[in-house]
Amino acid sequence: MDSQVTLGQRIRMTRIRQGLSQAQLALPELSDSYVSLIESGKRIPTPDVVRLLARKLGCSPSYLSSGIDEHVQDQMRVTLEYAEIALQNGEAAEARDRLTELLADPDLASLPEYARRARWAHALALEATGELDEAIGEFAALAAVLSPDYDTEEWIRLNIAMSRCHREKGDAARSVAVAEGAFARVTGRSGPWSDEAVKLGATLVGAYLERGDLVSGGQLAERLIEQADAIGSPAARMAAYWEAAIVARYQADFEKAVTYGERALALLGEAADLRNLSRLRGEYGTLMLLARPDDAERARDELQRATREMTATAAGGIDIARCLTELARAELALGQPRKAADRATEALDLLGDEPRPATAGALIVLAEARIRLDRAESAVEVLDRAMECLRRMEPSREAAEGWFNLAELLSQTGDEERRTEAYRNALNCAGL
């Protein structure tokens, strides 16, 4: 039966196929005239009436609403649920391929709830496989059909995802613009903040820091802690403390950063977002490495655990690669340059050839590992790749940090000309 016919026409065709008159279908709950109006399209039945008519006609309410055979609907549901589970288990490419096929099915448009879930999962899968432009397009399409006044929480989640993807691309300005616009709209209304509003603010703090705006990031982080403590929910407080820890890190107050990180970690068992939990644990390991280099073994343990958790969830390849890069730094701190080189290489395998901040970071760590392994010629080759990667990136805090670290390594190779260029580029990216 054609899925494009109207609900009323579908009821009429099913009734005739069942050999029922309008009166037989209507009584005793409805009138035959009301059924006639529904079938002619002059009345739109409520969901309760649709369920009643479906029960009398021996079919499902979703079939009457969509025209899609129940068996086909079951197949779509199974495909969707399988893809969602694959995504949760870290099998992003498998989930992406399944969802691409599902979204190409013209019948899916007649099942709006399935279509919405499929597009959201598809966007997450694209992000996890590093296809960031495509992911941004999917998230933006979903956000465009939502009202921030009536679907506030979902709309916030979509804007968080879009800002995150722009940040992962290295486009700090666009990341700020997306998060800032959404945050102003959400917090400009009266009433208490929600968990999702705090998470959106946390995303904006991260975007500010990536842009190099430590003042705005620090001010907003303090505001988030105040609001999160007022709300009292573990999820909101964890998001606020996490960003406060990162702000303290960039202020070079590493002990304060670790303190905030430990507060956030203490809330781990009370929150449910496994991807964010693993990212938080990775950040905490990084903070430990900076604040307490003598305890690099503990930092390594946290980073190893974070890597395992990320791999077992829908975490993106970029997140995992960043964690592997920090794990490589921990191995260097522990005097294990060969292991450090292996971890950095794993990170680069995940990142591909895109000129991302994470790629430059992994290359710089790999070069340092090779220098310590007395492989100077190979290290110079890797430094060349890192320099080319940084040249192709937009100015940002992370790019400035990359140039500075690169300059420090170039000093060990004796290449004073390129070392000077790297320092100059670091200052330019930092706005100095």
C-alpha cells in the first residue's frame, strides 16, 4: 500500500479490505459520521483515536500513520538499534555504514522518530570517524527543524555537537560563534539553568580557550561553577569543574587544575555520559603529568584507562588520538621513548593527513621520542611534517602551543633558522 496516501485514505482502504462499514468501525466509541470525516480528510484524529481505529482494524497505529508495513518497520528498528549499539561500542565505521543505508530508504521519512534517531546517530558516527564537515552538516540540519523554545534540551545538544566539531577541525572562531550564540539565547530567558545549559557553557569555555581568550574563559568558568552548585546535579557540576580545571591549566596553576579535576572525577560514578567521562579522565591524566611530573606513572595509568574507555565508547578518533599523544608524553617522562613513539604513531594512524592541532601534537611527540632514540635524521623528517601541518592551520591557542613545542625541539637539532620561525609563529598565533 502506498505510504504517501493520507491517513484518512489509509483508514478507508484498510476498512474496506476488512469488509467493515463505517458504522461497524465506529461503534460504540465513535459515530459513523466522524469516521466519514476522518476518511475524507476533513478531521484529523487524535493519537488516542488512531490507536482505537488501529486496534479495530487489526494493524498498528504506526502503520495507519505512516503506511509502512509492520515487517518493514521492524527491519528498520532492528537496523537502527544495531547501529546505535555499534556506535556505543566504538564501532563507528560500521554504525556509519548501516545508518547511511537506512537514511537512503525513502520509507524512513514516514517514520519521523526513527528518522530523527538515525540522523543523530549518523552525525555522531561521522564525527567519530573524523568526517567533521559531514557531521556538522547533519547536526545543523537537525537543529534547523527544532525550536529552541520547545525542544530546548535537544537543540542545546545539537549546538554543543556543532561547536565541538568546529573545534576539532581547528576552527576556533566558528566554534565560539556557534556556542556563544546558542548560550546567549538559552541563558537570556528567565528561570533556572538546566544541566544542558551548563554543558553548553562548558563547551563555550573550551572554545574560548582554544581561541586564546583566557579572560572570557575564566570568567565564564566561575559563572558556571556558581550555577552548577546552585543546580546541584552531578552532571552540571562535573562539566563546570572540568572546564575550571582546564582554565587553571592554561593559567599555569597546575595544582588548582588538579584540584578541580579531582572534584570532577569524584562525580564520575553519578554521571552517565561515558564519552565525556573518558575524556575527563584523559584530561585529568594530562593535568597530573603537568602538575606532578614526579608522579608520571600515575598519570600514565589514568591515560591508559581513559584510552581503553574511549575505545569502548563512541568517542571520536580525534579524542582517542589526543589521549594517546598524552600517553606518549607520559612514557617520555618515564624514560620510555620507544613506547612513546609507538603511542604517537597509533595517534597519527587515527588522525590521517588532515592538518589538525591534534596531528601536529602527535608529530611533535613522535619527533621528541626519535631524538631520544638517537634517530636524529628521522626526527627531522617528522618535524618537517609537523611544521607543514602547523602552517596549514588557523591561528589558535593550540597552534601556538604546537609552534612553541616545535621550536624547543628544533633547538635540539641545531636548526636555528626554523627555530626562529617557529617562535615567531607561536607569538603570532597567540596574538602577540
